[in-house]
Amino acid sequence: MTAAVVAVLLRLGASAVLLPHHVEIGAPSPYTDMYTYQQLAGEVVSGAYDYDKGFYYQPFYYTVFLPLIYRIGGTGPWPTIVTQSLIGGITVWLTGMVAAMLFGRAAGIVAVVLAAFAKPLIFYTSVTLIASLQTFWVTLFAYAALRAHRSGTTMCWVMVGLVNGLAVVTRGNALLFVPLALSLLFVSRRRLQHALPVTTALFVLAATLPQLPYSALNYHAHGRWTGASTAGHAVLALGNTPEAPPGGREPQYGPGPMAYPQSWHEWMARHDDSGHEHLSVYRQVLSWLRTEPLAFLELKFRMLLLFWHQMEIPNNISLDAFSETFAQRVPVFPAFFGFMTIGGLALSGLIMTIFHRRHRTRTCFAAGIVVMYCLGTVMFYMLSRFRVPILPLLCSFSGYAVVTFTTALISQRGARSRRGRCAGMFAICCTAFATVAWGYDTYRYNFEAAMVRRVRPHGVHLRISNRVVVKDHGPLTFGGWTPVDTASVDYLEKTFILARETTLAENAVVRLAVYNAAGPAAVRIAAHPKDMPPPQTISAITVPSGLQWIDLPVLLRQLPRGYDAVTLVFDMQQLAPGTAVLIDQQRIYDRTVRRPLQDGIFGELVVELVVTTD
């Protein structure tokens, strides 16, 4: 309990340090989820919320949790911070209890220390996001399920179901825990066959009850069953289109909105169409999976690596910015734990549990929660705040890794046996920490280009209405877009691979990405240098990022059916001084050639061929 009190004080102190220096805590931008939750909760409190429109976001946080805080303590930042600090302290206590039930008292102590001083758990307490509340629900669910497995009473399993239902209406991926809980229930009640159906039915009923009011209102609003939230298809589309990046934003860009690719808008338009063009996002994801299964799995593999990477991906807030502010004012800040420490130890502990013989059922259940939560995140896309709710359980496995390795070091068993155990555990720890520290970057900069070339040899093909967009480059976010000065290049030759069943119209549009084009950009483009038209001057518009797209018409001369490649030549001699084109160095198909040097470029030109089909 002392650790819980310390955790509460740490969270309150951190909030006091951060609040004067980060306006987004008390007055978030209108473009953030924090602002949205505050506005919706305010409408619920004032009675202005329109229940006839249903619930777009998972509703518990802004229809119950925040309104209760606002009614009792007011709408300022401190009532929310205090409440979330208190449930953060309870979460730390539950973390120790879970670890102790799984691996013993020593592991529980280590887990409590890690959870109390975990940077993400501390910093997300300050902001109006569901991360803190969902962290509490997930940890309470694990604790309640382990207690129910030990006691076996029906009432305990009803409480497990109720907690799971509350977690679902806070964030929908908690639905993935239901099969795990049912499996544990069957194991714990297998000797009481007569009580098993009743206990199972009551568990399912308890898990469903928190969702029923929201689901009923959404059914009334939309005329179909959508569950407690109607945003699932939009979130699913964001991380599962052929253009999707593995994560929301890269840390160097700080907090801000995610990029929405054109395929996302097309998928959403098809999903929202009420006529014969309607095609749900779920069917579109399955269609892409059937068409390019290896490309789909490669994208999910990148997301999996990113989930276990030390990087904190910003969105509404930036943990790196919070850390910098805190470090300047709290000298002992380096003693706090980031995901590098917790993730490395947890991954070590998860691997070591393969050889763990005590409480095998409970250990498999806890590991299953981690695995299902990870897969539930990878199913959509990766942000730092999506990883926070599983951190207490990771702290539990971290505690097991620390205790197991320490025990092996001080063991009084034979020297040869001890050396073997220590060497094996050291190898596991090195592998786990290497994965967390360098796993994603190693794949990104050394293997991604070759792997994508193998699983997607013809590049990206998007069907947008009656147009086909063909490109070889990947997304800007977590991509390899690099400016290349065109001063020494006369021509760039770019080849696009087309689907053989595509019949092209005579005219097409090429969208070329240029960088730092402060003056007019004169670009000539043709299917062959001898067909090069007069220079076409495009008035460039300077944007803050320095990146812009130039649309250029090109004559394709009615290519016949079955034509599977188009090669275009870009005259770079007319570009304004200081203008650069972009090369994606994480895509290498050898379909971008520099002339007159007649050699390839390390990467692919960031350019799109947009053609109209029959």
C-alpha cells in the first residue's frame, strides 16, 4: 500500500510540474481527442448531449467517468488529474498483487516499483485521455480473473465479466479478453460440471450489461447493431489500407494529427455509401488480405516490431516533450523507467515463462492477455497511448525476469548448472533488449526494402473510383523519403508496372513530390525524350514542411489492353534552383534510373501515375 501512496504522490507531483509548461493539459487543441472528450463530457453534464446521434467513440469515459468528476469537482484540470492519480495508485497496488499471485512476493515488489516509476503511466495521468482508466480496467481484470480462478465462486466470475464489460465500453479491444476469461473459467470449474453452464451464462451476461445501453442507443440512431461505438470501421481502415504506415507519427515531428491517405477516404466513402456502391471496411480489409496476403502480413509485422520498440509515438501529446520538461526540473528523473527498461524486461520474462512450471494455468492466462492486447493493437495501428494499458502486466513479467535471473546468479547449485542457467537467461535478456532497442530500426533500414520488393513486386495499386493510382514509394510516416538535389541530373526515368487487365485512356496525370520549391517549377514529362513537350511552368506554393505535390498531364497514346509497363522521363533541367525531388530509400525496385549517368538510384522516386480506366 505504501507503493500505491508513493505512486499517487508521484503522479500529482508530475502533473504540478507539467501543467504550467504544457497548455495542452488544461486547454487542449480542438483537433485532439482530449478536447473532444472534454466537450462531450461537458454536454453530458449540461444535458445538451444529443443521444439520438448515438456514440461515435467508446462512450464510458466521456458519458460516465468524466461527467462524475465534473459534477463533483468541476471542469478544471485538477479534479481529473487527482482522480486519475488515485486510480493510478490503485493500479500500482493491483500490479503488485497480480505479480505476487503469478510469480511470488519478490516479483510483486519489483513489479510495484516499476509500475510506480514508469514514465508513461505517470505522464498520461495528467491528460484527459482514456489511457489511465483503461490501464486500471485491464489490471483489475487480470487481478479479478486470477482471484476467481483461485476461489472458483460464481460471484467472482460475475465480477470478472462486469470488469471486462466496463473495459470494453472504455476501449473495444478488451473484447479479445473474453475467450481468455472463458478458458480460465472452464479450467477452474471443470470439476463442477453442474455449475459450469450457470457460471458461464452469468459471466457473459455481466460482460454484456455495460454495453447494452450504448448498443441500444446506437441501434436506435443508425438502424443496425454497431456495438457501443460506431468508430471501429474508421480506426480499422486507418491501419489496414494498402498505403497505411505502421504507426501514427514519428517522434521527431512532435504531437499532432495522423496522416489520412487517399485510400482511407475512398474506403470510408464506400463504407458510408447507402446505395449499390456500399462496401464495408471489414470486407475491404479482407479483400486486400486475399489479394496481397504477404503484403498485409508484412505491414502487420512492422506494427508488431513497433509495438515492442522503445520509441514513444506521439499523437495528442508527446511523451518526449513531457520528459524533457520534467528532466529539467527533477534531477532524479533518469531513475524513472521508460519502455526500454519495462519492455526489455517484460519480453525476457515472457520468454522465461515458457520454462516456468508453477501456476502454469495462471501464467498462460496472464501471458495471453499480453499477447491478445498486442495483437489487438497491431490489428489497427500503433500509438504510444495505445500501449499504456498493458504496461502494468508487463511490469509483472518484468518482476519475474528480475527475480529469476537474480535467483540463478546467487543459486547454491552446482557451478556448471548455475553457469548454464545464467548463460541461457543472459542470452534471453540480450535478445529481448536488442529487440526493444533496435528491432524495428534494424528491419526498417536493412530488410524492409528487400521484403516489400518480394511481397509486393509491382508496387502499390489503388483503385479510386474510376481511376487507378500506381506508385512504388511507401508512406511518408515511418518512410524513407529523402530529398535529392537535381542539379547534377538531366533526366530521371521512372517505370510503373500496371495490371495487365487495365485498359488506359489516352491522358493521365502524374503527381510529382518536390521539396523546397520556393519559386516556379518548370517540369517536362513524356513517355520518351523525343516526345518531350515544351516546359510547363507550375507556380509553386511554399508550405511549412517544404513538401508539395505538382500535377502534370502526360500523353499515354491509348496503350492497348495487356500493356503492363509505362516508362516516363522527367526533364529535371528546368526545375528552380534549390528544388529537390524525393526518393524513398525504403523501396528499391530498380525502376528509377538517373540519366545521363545511366545508373540506378538507391530508392524509388516519390511520384504517382493516376490513370483513368474504362
